[in-house]
Amino acid sequence: MRPSTLETIALIMFIIGIVLFAWKIFGNSPTDLAVIIPVATTVLLKLWSIDIRLARVETSIKHIARDLRENRDKKN
């Protein structure tokens, strides 16, 4: 399954966050806010991606339930 655009952006932001965090620890260069922003953006994008997937699963389950009800009604 191909990753969505949100997941790709979240992965890129995560990598940027790790690089900035390592730079902060070893080089003491970026500010704390510069380290927190990519990590917070990653979390936000991942939650948004999960929400979209859950909505798709919920829709699929509703369709399956409807089909099962239709088949049950046809048998009776």
C-alpha cells in the first residue's frame, strides 16, 4: 500500500526534528522552539492521517453491514 502524502510529510518532519534535536544536543545551535515545531507538526499530521484512515474503515464497515442486512432480508 502506497503511503499517503500526509504520512510522507510527517516522516520528513520527523527526520527534520531528529536532526534538529541532535544538533541541539551536540552543537547547541537551534532554539528549543525550532526543535519542538517539527516534532509537534509530525504528531499533528500522524493524528490527522489516522483520523482519515479510521473514517475510511468506518465507512467500509457500514457498507459491509448494509450488504449483510440485504443478504439476510433476501433469504427471509
